[in-house]
Amino acid sequence: MVKWSEWSSAWRSGKGSRNYDSVIMIGIVESDNPPLQLVMGREALQNAKDRIGPHLKDIGQWADVTISADFDETYPIEFPK
């Protein structure tokens, strides 16, 4: 089996290389802890952050209400504003 280091040195040809996506994917497959989801490139990363950010903000603001749904928790007195 070809290792990541061999592929990386053989195929990496600089910024924006079409081959580099393949090198990354091979490295992910060989890794011990591959991501469940991966975005590739600056623009894709920013788009993902822009899309996920508002959801994370809502989750954080409503965390007390969310936790209060557990049977052993007290219901919060106030909802977030």
C-alpha cells in the first residue's frame, strides 16, 4: 500500500492542484480518525461556517431550555430574548 508521505511528495504540485484533492482523500482514508464531513478549500470552509454559525448561536442561546427537557432538570423561568 502506498503511504501518505509517498503520495504527498509525488503528487503535490502547489496551490490549487487538482491532484492535491486526491492526495488529501488518500491521507484521510489512511488516517486513524477520518472526519465525518470535510469541506475543501477556503471558500467552502467560509460557506460552511456562515451556514453553521447561526445554528450554533441558537443552540447556545437556548441551551438552558434544551437541558430543561430532561426529566431531572428544572424548567427555565425565562426564554432567551
